[in-house]
Amino acid sequence: MLRDQSPNRAKREANKAFKPANTQKPMNDYAKDQHSLNENRERLKAERLAREAKSKDVSEKDLHE
């Protein structure tokens, strides 16, 4: 009994050790487009928020002068 389990256990451990690190499926064109669109939208949002914060600071300084 132990004799049969040992090679199987060794095989399981070896398979775990040599399993590919990235098992995620490659993205299709639609997924790539969506990913790019989301990244661009987030970048533009951050830029807009930075501009709004900057203009808010400038307008507050003008009010205090």
C-alpha cells in the first residue's frame, strides 16, 4: 500500500512544483480593447481631478488676496 502511494505523492508534488506560473488565458481582442479603454479612462480621470484641484487652489488664493 505505501509502495503505491509514494510515487503518486511524488508525482503530485512534482506537478505542483513545475506547474506553469501563469495559468490565465491569453486575452482576446475585445478584452485587450476593454483593458486599454479602462486604463486610458482612469488616466484621464486622474489628470482631470489634478487639474480641478489645481484650479480650485488658484481660485481660493485669488479670493484671499
